[in-house]
Amino acid sequence: MAHIKYYGNMRELTGKNEEDFEALTLSGLIDIIGNKYGKAAKKAAKSSLIVADSEKVLAIRKVKLQSSSEVGFFPMCCGG
């Protein structure tokens, strides 16, 4: 199972700091999050800065997950 860590608004939307899911791909994981927590959580997950196995994710559809994968959903930061 992939180990998921939530930060910022994802933590607020899910009510959890972390949890485990069975998913083969990152896009599949985001679908599972949407099914469990709703459209707002899915939208927030897609717009998060995502780190999978210590690598910043640039293309959600291309990321495969292993049973030992760790995925973090971080809020996007902006400033001026």
C-alpha cells in the first residue's frame, strides 16, 4: 500500500495527517481520494505540489506507485 501524507488544505479536507491506499498509479490514487473525500479534495489534490518517493511530480499520469511508495500532497505557495 502507498503511504500518503497530507499537508495544508488537503489535511483539512480529509481530516487526516496520513493514511494508506492501494493504488497502482498517482492518477488512480487521486481518483480514490476524490471518491472518498469528494470533488473538493480531488481538485485540491490535483492542484497540490505532489512529491512521490522523494521526487517532485511533474506529470500525474506518468507516475506509477509501488507498495512501498510515499506520496505527499503539499499546498502550492505563491508570493510576490
